[in-house]
Amino acid sequence: MKVQFSISFTLSIRLIIVKTLIRQVKFHIIYAKTLFLLSLADINKLRVYFNNLSNIIVTLKGDILVI
């Protein structure tokens, strides 16, 4: 699978599904110097949002502190 960042593409080397505090989430493993990315499309699909002033993910079931 190809993953797009801005105007360039990279290949996904593996797909894993992880049970998180939000729900099961698909993560594409790629070669990049970024530890973790959550796209706006994924945030909308999960029905959550990130509050960057208090570093929490707000969900329908409650807030999750991001460390």
C-alpha cells in the first residue's frame, strides 16, 4: 500500500491492528523518522479529536491523556 505525505509517497512495509483505548486501530508501518501519525481521516472515522492545549484525545467514552 502507498501512503502519501504532502506531495510524496512511501510504501507501507507492514500493517498491524492494535487494540487501543479508543478501539482497534490499523497502523501502517513505514520507514520514516516520525514516531506516530494519526490522519484527519482516521480521527474523523474514530469520532475523536485531539485537544493540543491539554494534550488529551477526546472520545465519546471519555478523555485519554497523551504522554
